[in-house]
Amino acid sequence: MALQLTDETFESIVMQSDKLVVLDFWAQWCGPCRQISPIIDELTAEYESKALIAKVDVDSCAEITSKYSIRNIPTVLFIKNGEMVDKLVGAQSKSKFVEIIEKHL
């Protein structure tokens, strides 16, 4: 299961990470978010030692959501060395996530 981030834990976990960070911006009420949730969980298990995969609930993490100007969900950001290196908006296939993760490892 992906790590659940909060506005308070974001800086210390994401910005200090030496791994690729995959951030899934989601909400409980969002159908497409629920659709990709099992994919995010699979990726968490498959890339456990290579990447940090985390979820950000847009309803409870206004600071992070605003920082990255998240307007549509699901939005998945790929952050490396504190910088956003890629972004996917909307429900995507597992192969698309894998393609981007592998590109930035």
C-alpha cells in the first residue's frame, strides 16, 4: 500500500528522498482515482526498493495540492531530487506508469 502523505510530512519525506517519488493526487469521491488505486498499490510493491510511491488526498492536503497547481484528479507527479520530472493526468494504464518510472530510475 502506498504511503499516505500530509502537508506536514511532505517536505521531510518527498523533498528529502534520494529515490524517484511517485505522487498520486486523489480523492475518495473520485471514480477514476479509485480505478487506478490498485495499479498504484501494485507499483508500490513492485518498486519498493527503487521508488517511493505515495498518495496525497486533495481534500485534506490543500498546501501540497496548491503548490503543484493540481486542478484535475487523478494527477500523478514524478519527482526526482526535489524537482518534478514528469506528470500524468487522468486514469492511465499500468504500462504507462511503468514506462515513466523506468525512464526516471
